[in-house]
Amino acid sequence: MSAGRTPEVVVAVVQTAPGDDPASNRRTITDLTEEAVRRGAQVAVFPEYSSYFSPDLGPAYLEAAEPTDGPFVRHLTALADRLGVVVVAGLVAVSPDPARFENLLVAVAPGRGVVARYSKQHLYDAFGGQESRWIVPGPLAVAATFEVGGLVFGLQTCYDLRFPEVTRTLVDAGADVVLMPAEWVRGPLKQHHWTTLLTARALENTVYVAAADHAPPIGVGCSTIVDPTGVAVASVGDEVDVMAVAGVSADRIAAVRRLNPSLALRRYDVVPRRVGAGETSTERSDRE
């Protein structure tokens, strides 16, 4: 490393195909986190629904929901402590509503346990899906971030990618790298949407975006790490149990922002949308 340069943080986005056997899912995470660490990763990112997944969203998810001190998070904590790596993954979590669960991301750091958690804000009531029937929407609260190696990492998930305000809120909170666990469902043009939106979120915010999706046949795959210029610096295709690994750098972000200071030049803030008298869109979704 040259004098005056800051060190990179190595990130792995891990593409898996979680199923309805939680113990099997945990074993897969163990094996692939170990591989990520062998490849130098300091942060390993797994998809949405990593603790449990079934193609049919329904009552089985409520039975599989865990508290944040349950077997899945305890497993991630032990893994992080043993390997010295931050592990980020999606959890089917219990919620205060017994008829719905929480679609949660957790970031677990060695020696510190859970350092950030993010509850999916925009539910997938689109393309024939209806997540709001079974999932409690996350609050419009403080951005979920944590720090590794002098860089700030922010959390969001899947359908949130279609709402640029979520990423901008993370960037306003200081995020240099946006981590995007997803279960981006396959369909006409969906892979095009996935890659285009990941690129856009990186470009418009001059940040890194690191996205981990489910492998086909359910997800589109194409897990990737995009740099602040919108270039995919590491990616995978449609394989299962593979990963893309790349270094992310504060120097690279600074260089891009010197050339393109779009964040400094913007004239709008992000605020929660009001859809009725004293009610945000999330609160309306929760009520419905």
C-alpha cells in the first residue's frame, strides 16, 4: 500500500439457495463463510431469507420465525467470533403481530454480536406477490449502519432497491458501502431490472453497492459488487454456493466524488411520504 492511501476492506457477496431446513442453511453459511475468509473477506454478505426460505409465502414462515437471540443469530455470532469476520444475512424473525413475521437483516461482528439490524421497509406487493399479507413492514427509523476498517456499511434489502430514497437515507447517514441481501425473483426483464437498479444506486450516490441474491431457479442470481462509478468490479452468474469478492476503498470513493460531486450539489432532502392525515405509507401498509 502506498503512503497516504487507506487500506481496502474486502467484501464477499455470497450467492446461495436457502431452503426450508434451517440447520442445512446454517451449515451452508458456515462452509461459505469459511471460504470467504480464506479469500480474504472481512465482511461476508448472504441473501435475504437466509435462515429459512420456501417458494410459497405462508404459515410455514410463521412457524420458522426466530427471535434475534435464537439459533440463527447465535450461529452467526459464533461464526463471526471464530473466524473474525462480519456476517450479514437475512432472518425470518418473530414480530409483535402473531399473524405476521419480520423480514430482518442482521450484521454480526466478531466480539460484538449484532451491530446493526434492518427490517425491510418496502414490502413486495408487486409482480403477483403480496408480502404485506405475511410480513410487518419495517419502521422509517434511523439508518442501519456499522463500521469496518474506517468504512461505514449500510443495510437494505431486495424490493427496497426500487426506492432510491432508502439508499439515499443510508448515504446521508454516512454509508460508503450499501449491502443489499435479496431474493430477487426471476421473471420477464427481472435480471435487467436487478442489474440496472444496482448500478443506478451506486452511480447516483457515488458509493459501493454489494448485493447477494438467491441463485436460480427462484432468484435471478447475478450477485455483484458495483463501484462508485457504476462498474461491476466482481460478480457471479447463475451458479449456487458461489461468491464475488472485491476490495472497497475510501480513496476510490473520494476520487470519484472529486470528479462528480453530485451529492454535494443536490438540492433535495429525503423525508417520509405522507399519504393521509398524519400517516406515512409504511404506517398505512401496517394498518392494512
